[in-house]
Amino acid sequence: MVVEHAIGRMKKFKIMGSIFRNRLKRYDDMTSIVSGLINFRAMMSSGFDLNEFVV
């Protein structure tokens, strides 16, 4: 169920839900950026303290 939710979140960014309209070699970069944003949002909504990682 977790994987389906993650794919659904990526579809909201239209990275997996439609045709990628950019250079194909940038697809990996865009997927990594969107995945990072989704993970960041999940961490922040679960009460993650960002100050632990700020130097």
C-alpha cells in the first residue's frame, strides 16, 4: 500500500502520470528531485525535526 501511495504522489507532479516532455537523460534527475520532495514532505508531516541535520 505504501508503494501505491508513493506512485500516486509522483503522479501529482506528473512525472509518472503523463508523457515526459524533456530530454530523456534528465528523467532520472527529475525523478530524484520529485522523490526527494515527496520524502521531505512525508518527514515533515510526521514530526521530523529538521534542526538535527542543520550544521
